[in-house]
Amino acid sequence: MSAQAEAEQELNAMLDEGVTAQLVDVDAGVYELRLAMDESACADCLVPDPTLVSIATDALQRRGVPVASMSVLRPAAHA
């Protein structure tokens, strides 16, 4: 398993049920943290974006993956 996949797995383990995260390397060291939520997920229950970025960045860096920047992409609100 790659370091990125391990970090993604670690992040998903701490998220609420119904929420999944995908770490996408869009450029050298530039990541998007893409969140997906099923209908049972509580969008208001997620920790703030800066906290998610900090956790994901730390998970990658502890595995030797350089991170220059990271943004969070949340799905549109449920109708």
C-alpha cells in the first residue's frame, strides 16, 4: 500500500460514518482532499476544513510525503 493510500485510510478511519475522503495529488505536493457523503452523513458534524487539512497533511508527512498545499472539496449540500 502506498503512503498516500495509508494516509487516506487513516483519515477515513476518523471520519463519521457515511463520510469518505480521497487524497488526490493534483501536482507535485499539491493535494485536494475530496470529501464524499452519503445521505446518512451529517455535513454540519464535520470538523472545519483547516483541521481536516492539518490532519491529512500530518498523515502524509509522517509517511515521508511532501505537501506544499492542500485544499478541501466538499460536496454540494443535500437537497
